[in-house]
Amino acid sequence: MNLAVVSALFLLPWAVAFVVQMRLHKHLDSGAVGLAATFSLGLPALWLAVVGYLEAGSSDKESAVTIAQVADLLAVAVDTQWEAEARVRRLNDPYPLPVSWAPADASLTDPWESLVKLATSGAGWRTPAPTPTWAAGPDDLVGEEGGLVDVLARVPTGRLVVLGEPGAGKTMLMVRLVLDLLARRANGGPVPFLVSIASWNPEKEDLQSWLGAQLLIDHPALAALPPESRTEPTQAAALLSSGLILPILDGLDEIPDQVRGSAISRINDALRPGERVVVTCRSKEYRDAVRPPEGVEVTLRAAAAVQLRPLKADDVRDYLCDDAGGPVTKARWDPVLAVLGTGALAAQALSTPLMVSLARAIYNPRPGDLTGTLRDPAELCSPALADRRAVESLLFDAFIPAAYGHDPVGRWKAQDAERWLVFLACHLELTIGNPFLAWWQLPLAIRGFETYALGIMAVPAVSAGVLAGVLARSAGGVLAGVVLGTIVVLIGIGAVIREPKPVGMRWQPPGRPNFKVGVVAAVALGFIFGVGFGNLGVGTGVLAGVLAGVVGGSGATVLHWARYQTVLAPLDLRVAASPPAALSRDRSAGTAVGATAGVVVGIVFGGLFLPLFGVVGGVALGVLIGATAGVISSFALAAWPSYATARIWLALRHQLPWPLMGFLADARRRGVLRQAGAVYEFRHVELQHRLANKHRSSRSTRSGRHRSTSAGGSPRAGVA
């Protein structure tokens, strides 16, 4: 209905102008055309503004949902999201690895007595739980397997730090904690929100603001207005203000070490009385942050801490055998099982969940595998392996071929997949600086990407300018057209590499006409058109400038409306975001905005050029100018055009596959990547480091060969 009314209002002034022309039996002058163009933009803008206000008011009145009910819907989405991730990571196949923990060094936390005092008599703290449910001290926090949810409940303040060595299983333990908390959650209770903290800059953003942004990225429906009783701008902000989000902050060690202590202090500032939090970090990095040899000490206030232990040899032995699937496969593990529990290098390496999970993925066959091509677990005990790191490197290097060898009819060969994954790992390490593989950041992997994007914008813009000059049979017109096209392209410089707005925007009323833009554009366009096309060009240019001012204000409502219809379509709060879904919504928004801008601008400018160049010339110029406006608008308001340009460029250079999103989704299915809301991450940051280091090693090897043979072809000559 909206589209039909807007179209009718847009075409009505042109219909009136056409009727007047037929009655007067003469062509309309540029002034009449400009007047029709102005009304064709103003009427839809005014109507949409009124409808937008009415719809916004009615939606607010109809929203009777409480913030507690919003939390209940969010809990469904979070549960679905992490259950799917647990299936991909085979968390319950055959069963979760039995991770255990013990109290961390007491010098890293507040005294236990301080936790009890704060929970029982702290200002603003809610009525505490019965003290018999609390632990008597840190020694009572010992546990294993799924008992972390009980440990959190036994901490008087509900604040916990989980420490562990690299690969100790912190992230998967947090996934299990989220699922266990949701299983015990009462209606209207806090929702656990697991989020990697690597992208947080504590020096520029407070924790609550950052958490709100992460909630909107992972759950776009939370951008809706909260219930009438709330004053927050979004449901996400209302949930945070109500204490209905339990933050589980994973990977404090992934924040730069120079701001890690500041991050802990900012967490202290953000926590209000009674609010719970869980933080994970590597042991050494946490100690260096809270008890630096030089600098100010800091403590995560009122938080207990536990330290993850190495896996027990018997647990590893049982797990590998139970996962084997049969006696023949189980027998292949005999050389490795014999050294578990000793000081052997293989036993040291297989003391963490990460390495055990890699080993079972590499050496335990799955249906469809060719047993003759399987690697032998006995290679982990090879005397050629110098130390524990060598064993771990072997597992990392064998994992990608094994992950892509399980599917003999798969689309991607292991060699190609590894090359593409190495490229992505280097992109994250050298360009992005965090572990989040976001599709909208792909253009950053191309040096000088802006040049390619501007080239796309330049084609219709410069073509329109040259065509106008040719039609005017004026060398000055050609020059003026090229200049105008160049200016338009330069305007597009700021339009590339935009992050998507997966939450879209709420309805905004039309702004006032931008008179400054109108005056500047009128003078500039009047001069350029005047040089190229004479006095009539001056009038056309001035009118075009005035229209630019109008479009800069009220006319922009049409573009807002297009994005409003596509991005702010009703979202299901029970469904979490995903990279393909975020891309699809951004692509829909970009396409709608670009098409709307192209049609509007094309019709307006085509009408302006009709008195100058006739029907054919006016239509041709309208199409080219409309295409320019559509392309630039799409680049400016959506991330998809930049991503698509970068993806095509990288595929042509064989650095990434053509169906990139399909490849990433398949890599997640194979356990190489994991999904965190709207972005992907590598299975473990150590795998990312290993792949990036392989690229650096291969480059240094090639460069070394080049240097050694560049002087006479002799290695010795190169050294000399």
C-alpha cells in the first residue's frame, strides 16, 4: 500500500505537467519541469512523514510486552544459537571432555570475607540468598565437568573469573555454562550473554555501551522500542539497565596487554549492586594485568577465581577410545595410550581439550573416510618430534587436510581450502587485529580498494558528462561533464567500506531542506552547466542545485523509507543473527536504497535535460545520472556493494573462492570456524596464529631463495 501511494504521489505532478503541455500544445520550459520535479519529491516525503509518525505512535501503543517477556524471548534465541554451536563442535559426541578446575591463586582476588560482606551488607544489594547455599571459602569451588553452574551459584556475589592455559577449554566451558544456566533459568530471569571481548576498547567505550552494541549485532530485533514504561532507546539498552543480562566475557587475554588492566577497572565501574559477571582469561596474561611488576595493581572486585587443570590421563584415554567407534579404530591408539600419564611429549600435548579434539578429528575416521588414507596416531610418538610444541604443530598442520578429507565428494579440495584459510588468517592478523571474521571488513584486505570502488562509480558519472557534452556539440560541454562526473565520484570517496547496520534505523521524519547545500550546489552546477551549455545551462544548473538542497532534506525521506521497509521489517527475537542473514538484510537494504535513489534522480534529471536534448537525450542522461546516484547511494548506506566488489576481485586473483559465504558456512560445519553472532572466528585463535605463521614462513622461504640465487645463481654468492 505504501509503495502504491508513494508512486502515485511521485507521478502526479508529472501527469499534471503532461496534461498542461497537451492543452497548451507546447513543450514545458525548464522552470515548469523543475517545479514538477520538486512537487514529485515533496508530496511523497510529506505523506511518508505523516504515515511514519502515525505508525510509530500506533506501534508504541500496541506494544504491551514487558521487558521480562523480552528477556524470555531472547533466552530462546540464545539457547538455539549455542545449542547449534555445540552440535557443530560435537560437544556431546560422545560426551563433553571432563574439564576440571581448582581455586586460583588467592593473591589474584579479593579475600573471600570481602565477597560475603558485600553480598550481605553492600549498599543497594538485593536480599542475599540463604548463606547455606554459598561456599564456605575458595576451597569449596573445586569441580569438574558440568559443575561450573553450581560453582557460580555458590559464589556470594555471583562474579567469577575462569583462568586457564591456551587450549584449556575455556570457551567451550562457557558454552556449556550458558546452556546450563538457561536450563535452570526462571521466567523473567537474567539471560546469559556469551560474547568475545576482543573487540572492546575500554579506553574509548564503557562496558554497557559496548555490550548494547554487541546485543544489537547478534540480536537485531532488540533495536525495537522498549515497553512504554521504559525510557531507554532500545530493548537491548532496557535489558541491560534492568539487570536482565548476565555478561559472560570470553577472552580478556585477547585485549591488548597495555589496556587489559584498564578493562578490568572499567568492568568494576560498570557492575551495579547485585549484578553478576563471568570473565575468562589466560592465566599468565591475567596475572600480568592485575599484578603487574611495574604499574598500578587492579582487582576484579568481589569476584572469585578458578584455574582450569590439565586433563587427566585416564579421562583422555577413555575419551579417545569411546570416540573411536569400534575396536579396530581403538587399537590404532595403542602407542599413544601407552604413554599417557608419563612425561612423553605426546602425553604433554594431549593434556588440553584443544589438542585432544584436534587429535580425534584427525585420527578417528568418520563414515565415508577411506581407511587407507588415514594418518596413524603413532606419529605423535615419533622421535623426530623435538618438544611438545612440535607435537602441537603437527596436530595443527594435519587438522585442515583431515577436516576436508572427511568428505570425498566435497566442493573444495583440502589444498585450496587451506590456501584460502591462510589468506583469511593473515587478513585477521595483519589487517583487522582481532579474531572476528566479519564479511563487511573484507575490502580492508585489498590495498587501495577505494580506487576500485571509485572506478565503479565513475563509469556512469563520467559517461553522463561526456554524453551531455556530445549532445550539446560543445567541447566545453564535454569538459564540464567530465568535471561534474569527477566531482560526483569524489563525493563517493566516503561511501566505501561501510559497516552494515543490521539493526537498521527507526523511522525518522523528513528533515528541512538543506539551504546551504542548495546554494552551494546551485552556484557550482550553474557555473559548470553554463560553461558547457550556455545561458540555458545556467538555469538548468541552478535548478538542479536547488533540487539538491531539497533532496538533502525532505526528499531524503524516500531513501529512509526504502531502508525502513527492508531493514526494519518485523524481526523474530527468538532467532539470533548469522553472517548469511546479516549479509542478506544488508543486501536487501542496499538494493532498495540504490534503486529508489536511481529512479528518483534519474526521472528528475531526465526531465531537466528534456528541453536541452530532446526525449532520447534526456532519457539517456536520466538513466546514466540515475545509475550514478543509485550506485553511490548503495555504497553509502550499505556494506554489501563494497563486500561484493572485494569478493569478486579476490576471487579473480584466486585468493578466495567465488561462493565465499558458502565456503565459510561449510568451514564452520567442518569445525574449522565457529560462529559468534554475525561473524565467524577460527576454531581457536592458536589455529589462526599457526595458519598466519605458515604464510609468513613460506614468504620468507621464497624471499630467501630469491636472494640466494639473485647473485649468480649460487647460494653462497647470495650470502656473500
